[in-house]
Amino acid sequence: SDSALSQAKLRTGEAICYFESELDEFLMRDLRVANELTAALNRNEIGVHLQPKVDLKTGEVLSFEALARWTSPDLGVIPPDIFIPAAEKNGKIRLLEKSILRQVLEWMKKRVDQGLKLRQVAINISADHFFHHSFVPNLLEMTTEYGIEPKWIRLEITERIGFVDIETANKVFKHLKYCGFTASIDDFGTGYSSLSYLQKLPIEELKIDRSFISNMDEPGTLAIIRTIIQLANNLNMHAVAEGIETEKERKILLYLGCKEGQGYLFYKPMPLNEAFLL
Ligand code: C2E
Ligand code: MG
Ligand code: MG
Ligand code: MG
């Protein structure tokens, strides 16, 4: 009837209003974060934490992953899941990631100067940065400036970027490898990379996304993890599991042939000076 229809319209209208105001809030927050972010970069508020990647059998630290941390005097500690997307939207992501790289290189140079063993550090790179024409030349310029060999730097590219332009991606990966850098695909299993193309990419590492590790108890998930590990082995890559929190997860991963991982079971991400002692 008429009244039912108008009631439905009313409801829909309300729903639209509701969504619009939620969206507004979302955009406002993004905008606020984006604005603050520029100032934050200038004030050097974007720091780095390092999380060790370990040998799953012995627990030995093999390398690190660099994770961006924003400590704002007004807003407190802001997690990367909020400010990285904001930086991607407002065009500041390259600046941000170059600052991360610089802090890591400084940390490495300090290790060299003090006669400590160097360790590889993986840097997360967003799509915009990865596909920018000056990405690899810039990396080379910076590593040269600090006297650090490219093999100490690994680049992690999330599979979620989709690799739409797989030919261009392949060129960048080849360029990286040619210069001596290593690369890995992050969050593997959550994106849509074509498996036939994967074998052509000159990368060494597949990182199994944390969502699979934490849902290991679901029977289908275990099959996915096993498949990723086998895929990596067959393609002459190695699999790294992220987000390992329990001894049971560690044992199952080892049993499935995964030799390397990271997670709270071993270490949480830690400030640079703490990681210096490892
Ligand atoms: P990611 O690269 O997949 O990094 C792994 C995330 O899992 C990190 O979160 C890490 O702290 C968290 N993690 C590691 N082990 C465990 C565990 O056992 N349990 C739980 N619950 N979490 C664990 P974080 O530091 O909050 O970073 C989130 C994401 O933000 C990263 O995911 C990465 O995609 C992005 N990100 C961080 N820094 C950068 C950056 O410099 N550039 C870009 N493009 N992305 C970044
Ligand atoms: Mg990563
Ligand atoms: Mg990851
Ligand atoms: Mg992940």
C-alpha cells in the first residue's frame, strides 16, 4: 500500500542520511589525519619500529621488518592502518617511506660504525611509491649515501595492490634485483595476483597473511597455508608466516615446511634502539 511504500522510502531516506553522515565523519577524519600528517613529517614524528623475523626452529633472529609509527603530541600514538591510507590519499606516502628508509639506513650505519653485525631490514612500499619512476634510482642513491649494500634492504609489496599492471611491476622487480635489492610479496593470499605470473617475478619471499595464521583452526585455512608454502617452495621462493602468536601455530607451520616467521610469540615490533641490541 501507499503508506507502506512511503514508510519504506522514509526508512531508505534515513539510511542514506545515516550513511552520509558516517561517510562525512570518515572523510573528515581522513582529511584531519592527512593535514596533520604533513606537519608530522616536518616535525619528525613518524618513527620506525622493527619487528624481528626469526628461524621458526631455533628462534634465532634472521632479519627485521620496519613498521611506521606516528607519535603525535595531540593525537597520541596513531597506528599505521590509519595514517598510511591517509598518506596514500594525500600524496605524502613517498616522502613518508623515504623517511622510514633513511631512519633504517642511519640505524644500519650506526651498527657498522660500532662493529656490529648487519641485518637485513624489510621496508613496506606502497603502490604509488613502487611504480614511481624514481623509486629504484632513489633507493640506490640513499643506500650509496650511507655506504650500505643493497642486499641489506628488502622491499615488501602487498599483494593487495593487485598487480594490475603486471608487466610494469615485473620491470620494477627486475630493476630492483639487478641492483642487488631483494623483494617479497606481503599479505599473500589476500589479493588477486595471477599465479602464472608469479613464477616470472624475480622475488624471493611470500609472506603468508596474518589472517590465515590466526584462523588456522578452520580446516580450509590450513589447506591454504599449506598451498602457499608449497607454491613458494616450487617457485624457489621461501614462505614467511606473519602474526604467529602461539606455540601451536609455530609447530604446525614448521610441520608444513615453513621455516621463517614473525609474531608476538617471538617479538613485538620495538623501537630502533632496542632492536640495536639484537
Ligand atoms: P604488514 O606489513 O603486514 O605488517 C604486519 C603487521 O602485523 C604489523 O602491524 C605488525 O605489528 C603486526 N603483527 C606482527 N606480529 C603480530 C602478532 O603476532 N599478532 C598481531 N595481532 N599482530 C602482529 P602494524 O605495525 O600495525 O602495521 C600494519 C600495516 O601497516 C602493515 O602490515 C603494513 O601494511 C602497513 N605499514 C606499516 N608501515 C608501513 C610503511 O612504511 N609503508 C606502507 N606502505 N605500509 C606500512
Ligand atoms: Mg609488511
Ligand atoms: Mg605482512
Ligand atoms: Mg599483513
